[in-house]
Amino acid sequence: MRKSKTVFLLFLVLLLLSGCGKEEEKVVAPSPTPEHLEAPMIAGDGPSAEAAKAVMAVYEDELSLVAAQSLDNLTYAIPGSMINQFLQDAQASGAEPADGYYRFSRTQGGDYTYETTVDDAPEIEAVTPDPRDETPMDNQMNGDYAVSGGGVFERVRSYEIAEPLTRGRMEISDTLNGQVTGHEYFAYSVRDGNLYFVDASLNITIGMDGQGTQDGFLTAVGVLRPDSLEILECLYTDPDQFPDPAKVNWAQFTAEAKSLSRLSAQGENVTVSP
């Protein structure tokens, strides 16, 4: 049945093409431009949310301009996203500042172990005997094969954020069945009206045996100003190499850094390289 449909469609296409010789060539409409990601806005109410809004307000115009022009490099969204995550976790945990800092952790996760047989699949063609093998299972194997996976997943987010939300750090640790599957480190500091930040994610590659190998930290180091923004993506092998947002000399850092990519913005003029 499928072959008959294919032959008919091929014949129809050829027939249409043969009748187009005497017509003017049709103009193909351009593809719509992908919509940009809006710059994160600080959400929530209460003292911590108001403090966060006061910190980020001076950068909102520049972030909006960058968001409208940058479709590929989304590192500009990191500070706002991280601060929003802190606000959500602080509210959910009922965290209150002590000695000038919010210090708390929030753990989420659960047992997501699964086992699926061929009978559970709506389309037999979509089921493969091995997740690493794209060859569909034979109908004769129906009911004879089960795929299992998942496990106990846990995510822990830990915070140490100054009460006025002008500086702080956050760490996110992910484990699956006790094995580390992700680790992210975020730190920021507002100095002289500029917001400096570092966001580092553990670069993990999962092999065919399901084991992970670590290859350093992919790190975004940036400075957000009221009218400009610079972010460099670098690879570090050790957390001790991360720049300190509270101390980094930006001119010296950019002169010495071996960056993988760079986003520079002045007003609405955005450059991403390479």
C-alpha cells in the first residue's frame, strides 16, 4: 500500500513539473525569522524579589536590546535566570537571611526507574531492542523484549547570597543512581554599577557503556553594564581557575583569556564570534 502511494505521488510531482515550463518561476516566501528569547524578568514579591528587581533594573534596557539581536548565543540570560531560580527556591524553602546572607539548600528528585515492553509502544516501528540501535524491532519479538532505564535522580541547589542580592554564589549538583551527571557553579558581584558573573558547567560525556567522562568546565564569564555587555566562553580544567567576579580585572582577563566564543554588545549592536 505504501509503495502504491509513493508511485502515485511521484507521478503527480512529475506531472506538475512538466506543466511548469511555460509559467513564470514562482517566488518562494522567505522563512520566518526565529523569535528571540526574551531576557528574563525578575518575578515574585517580597523583600528578596524587590531587592533583585532593584539590582537588575539598571540592566534591563541593554538586556532587551541584546535579546532582540542575539538568536544563537543565549548567555546573556544567565544572571536573570539564576536569580529567578534563587527566588523560587528561597520562597519554597521559607529561607530567611541570617548574618547578612541567605544560606540554604533545596533538594529535588525521585525514583524515575522505568521498564517498557514492546506491547506498551503505540507504533511497533518506533521501538528498538537497544536504545543505541535505531533498527526497529521485528513484529515477531512483540512482547518478548523489555527496555529498562532511569533510576534515582537527585538535584541539589545550594546558595550563599548576600541579603541585598548584590553578590553571591550558587551550586547545582545532579546525580543519577549516585553517579554525578552534572554540576554547575554560578557566582556574581555588582561592582561600580557593573554586574560581573561566572557560570561554569561540568562538561560530561556519556559513553556507550553509560559511564560518564569529565572534560573540564565550560564557563561563561561576563560583565553586564547599563549600556553594554561582554561575555566570553572558556574551558577550564579546575574550579580553582575560575575568575572571581568580586575581583576580576576585566581588561586583563579579556587580554589573557583563551575564549571559545565571545559576545560583545554596545547598545543594540551585538557581535558574536566566532
